[in-house]
Amino acid sequence: MRCLRPKASSLPLSLVDVYRELKKKQKKGDTTVSERDLTAKERQFISRIRAVTAEHNENNVTRTAAYLDFYLRHREIHWAFLGHMVSRNGGWNMTDLKGELLMRLLSEEERQSFFAFLERGNWLIFQDIYPQFLLYEESQKHGRPLFYLLPYVGVSTFMETIWNHFWHRGDLYTLAIALVINEQSYLERRVIQHPVFQQTVFQTLKFQLQELLHFNHILFPHDDGQGGTALIGQTLHQFESLHERILLGKRLYSILFDNEETLENAVRWAVSHPHTGSRKDYWPHLFNDVCESFPREPYRRRIRDCQIVPGAPRLYSPQLRHAWKNVAHEAAEPGDWFTDPHVVRYLVKPEQPINGEIIHAYCETLEKIELAIIAKNAFFHAR
């Protein structure tokens, strides 16, 4: 992460207390917690949190639905809806690997490696953040903050400070962006810098990831007001950079939450279109979850300006339950990512509006993938 060195005096007044509290925690260092220190009732509650989290952490579809359900119960927790929409994209990227385009471009081994990378990240984020949501819900029921229990479910001490701040101040933006910082920092060592994924994904698929795969386009469908679906979003160009991923999260938050009409249109769309993992969910004119073409047929271009060429079959985009089996994950690696209170600088809200225009870049990427498939076929037939 880039080194951000704010002085307390340079921060907005609302963040000074957060910075000072984090500074104290930095001096204390990593403190190991033991459930033996808890009461029987607290241990029972921790056990229930783990069980409920595991129940919803079965696959991308169940996680994505759980985020939306929680947001509809607690509209003040903005990250829950941001996480829901980003998790939809994770599911689409997973099923792309069994869809019509990437099946023709990537080997079986590459597709398995890339799925393992996406699935592990999706699983890790949920098992870290959903216990936070359940603790918040329980705090509301008890009428007092219970965030001192966060370390007992493996959540960073950074978030203990932030949740307590939110409880007393009700700062919606700070909580949402702090959760962005937390989740991306949590993934950094466990996924992005993990030796296995560095070797099997970032090195093996480096060209495809940067130039071909559209997993770096984050798409947010929303109701266009005329019975159709419109898209807004952002593109990430440096996935391996923690700094860039955090900034992307801030931009994605802005395009969803800066405009109330956009937000309500997105929520309405999400509620009326349950997530299946198929891109048919948002563009049935271009994608279908039933294969309409013959597998051995040479690929011919079908996409023009994000429309299917007249007479051509739609692109196959399977539902997740048909594409991938559920994965039994190893426990998350222990350890707290938080070491530097200067991450608080990311909590400062930018002043400039964010442009969510994405359709042109997305359509261009789809057409590039088609050209890559045709070029690959021509290469192998010429040999």
C-alpha cells in the first residue's frame, strides 16, 4: 500500500478521533484473544455467528443474496449493497469461465485456477464481513455496542474502532469506505500476494487478465425507468495494487450512493432480478443460460455494438449452479492486516463527481474477445 502520512490536524474533524484511536492500537501491537475470556452467553453468540455465516457462505449465489437481504433490513449499512453488486460481478466472472467465449480461449487448467482465485476471494470476504453485520444487528437488539467481540471472530482491530465510531456518530460514508479498506487489505496477503495465486493466475494469465478478460469491468445494472436495464460501472486497470483497489471501491461507492435516484433504481433492479451468476440476468438480448450454438462449430463474430447480429445465437452464460460445484475451503489464514493508522487518509471523501459510463468499454472488450477467439482458431488451423 502507498504510504499515506496525514497529521491529525490535516484530517477532517470527524476523523481525528478515529486516527488517534488507531494510533493507540498501533502502539499496543497484535494482541491474541482467547474465548476463555468470554462469558458462556458470549461464547454461545460467537458460535451462532460462525454457524449463520457458514450457512450463507456456501457459494457466490448464497453470499450475494445474503448481502442484499441484510441491506434491505439495514439500509444504513451501505457496504452491504455495494458488496452485493460487486459480488454479482464475481459470480459473472466465475460463470464466464464456463461460458461460450472463455471456454474457447483458456485451457481447462487456466479456468480452474482462475475460478479458485475468484472463489477464494469471494469466500474470504464474506466470512470476514458477515460476522460484522451480525454483530451490528445484535448490538441493535441489545441497545449497546458489542464490537469488542469482533477480534473473537477474526476481524481486524481496525474495524472495531470504525464500528464504535459509527455507533456513536452514525457516519455512513466512513463506515462504508472503512469496510472497503478492510476487505481489500484482508485479501492482500491471503489472495493477491499468495504464492499459489501469484504463480497460477497473475503470472500464467497476466496477458489475458490485462487485455482480454472483462473481469476488470465492474458492472452495476439498474432500472432504466422504461422497463429495461441500464449499466453503470468502473474499470480496474491494476488489480494487483491494493491502493488502486481501494480507490476503485471508493469510486464504485460514489456512483451508487451519490445519486439517490440511481441508488433506488439499482436496488429495485436487484430485488426484481435474483442473482443466478448468468449474465442473462442483466442482458438477456445478448446472453442466454441455455447454449444455442453447436459446440464444434467454428466461432463467427456475433456482437456488434453490444447487440447480437441478426440470426446469430446468443452467447452462452450458464447459471453458477450448473457451472461450478460448491468448494470446501480451508480456514482463513490468521493475522490482523492493520499495522498503520495512516490508512485513515482513505476515509476522506473526494470532492469530484464520478462518471459511471461503462458500456462503451465493456462492449469493446466483448468484441476484442471475439477477435482473439477467431485469431486463435486461425493460428491453430494454419499450423
